[in-house]
Amino acid sequence: MSEVKKIATRDSYGNALVELGKEHENLIVLDADLAAATKTGIFKKAFPERHVDCGIAECNMAGIAAGMSTCGYVPFMSSFAMFAAGRAFEQVRNSIGYPHLNVKIGATHAGISVGEDGATHQCNEDLALMREIPGMVVINPCDDVEARAAVKAAYEYVGPVYMRFGRLAVPVINDEITYKFEIGKGVELRPGKDITIIATGLPVSESLEAAKFLAEDGIDAQVINIHTIKPLDEELVVKAAQATGRVFTVEEHSIIGGLGSAVMECLAEKNPVKVTRIGVRDTFGESGPAKDLLHKYELDAEGIYKQIKAAL
């Protein structure tokens, strides 16, 4: 049997920008001296006149993007998640979020899977930071198909959007022909009657594998992909909780403030059930190969399976 195709969602981001650039002359890409890493270099090669390297000055880049958006352009500002959401938080909040400008933030190299770059670059707090900004749409795609569709949807949406992309190549689990992306709408990937696993980003494919392990133990797990953390698909989350009565959230992000928090906030108000959060547990990461780190922090299929079994 042939191996599953794997693509890093940061590559998907770069490729999607080029495709959109062919259709829309008002699309501008800004980066902070990281075009090769964020893959905006692909766009730069295709449309050099519409690519702006702002240098290692992410805060300034946010201001430039804000200004361009008021002149009829649709700017995509790109950097590592740690810099786009972390270093430039004030400017994103005050210059983009507060006036609700039409700026798109493409944040790559998020989560533990940044690997050898270590704790200073492994941003496990960005979803929490961006969720807090009023009016900010927060998207975390799980594979190449979804990532490219998300970039297109972000362009079409009028308002600020934060998109999270990864460095590590991940399995392509969606069918490009049949897949439909809609901001704020989750996707049921696997039906199940015993428990619900709600995942986002990189751990979505790992959660599907964990569900297979659980099935061998007689546990029928529903798997839901929440690609939009904000606005959250509360209808789908509540429906799943009502059906199974037991929910697990899985994210390559701190369990504080991200998907787990969003799901718990929703269910606490609308349908209280037991929820267990699986993610980075109030700790910094460390330097090491991405796959080894995902295993150590129990964010691979085996780790997710073990944590669910222990909680049950």
C-alpha cells in the first residue's frame, strides 16, 4: 500500500498565495526577513512587485499591513507564530484588531513541532492571544487541502484573520475534490457513539489514528476537526457532547486558552459534560526532532490514545 502524502501547511500557505495572486492584483504579501521559511518566497518569485520584505521588524510590519489595507489592498503579513502573534501582539491588537482592518496574518512554525529551534520559537500560546482580540477570526488547518482552502477563505472574508501553519509535513487527509471549507464550521471526520475527540491542526490526523487504537479496545470514538477556533462551531460541539456525553480536545498548543478552553467555555454554558484537554500542559517546550517532541509530549497517536484511556 502506498504511503499517505505528507505536506507541511506552511508550504500550502505559500502555494495558495501564488494561486490567489494570479486572480487578485490587490493581494500584497509582507514578510519579516523569513520568506524562505514561511514560504512567502514562492510568492516573491512569482510577483516580486507585490512582495515587501519589512526586515526583522514584525511590529512595523503590522503597521504597514494596517496602512495598506486602508488603501484597497489585502495584505498578508507573514512570520513565525512567535513573532506574528507574540512580538507584534500590541500592534496586531491596536492597529489591526481595534479598527477591524482587512489584514490577514499568516503565522508559520507554530507549536512543539518547530523542533530543534526550541522553546523560544515553539509558540504554544498564539491561539489564546489571537482569540482574545475582538473580531479576530482564528484558523488552524489540519492539512494541505484545508490550509489552501483556508487562505482562499481568508482573502474573501472582510476583516482580520489569523491563520496558523506548521513546519512539519503532515498527512493529507482531505479530498481536494470533495472538501468544502467554511469559516466557523467544523467537520465530522469519523462518527462514534462512546466519546468525542475534538481536534485542531496537526493532531487531527493523529487523533484519527488514536481512534483506530480505541476501536480495538471497543471504544467507538467520534472525531471532529475544528479548523476555526474562532468563531467556534458551537452547534456541532454541543450536538456531539449531547450524543456521546464525553469530550476530549486535542491541540498542539497550551491547554490554556486554545481549543480546549473554547470548547469548555461553550459546553459549560450550553451543555455541561466531562471534558479532558490534551495538549501542552503549562510548560515550555525544548529542542529536539519534531516527531520525538510530539511523542514526548504525548501529542502523537500513541500519546493521545494513552491519555484518553487513562482518563476513561
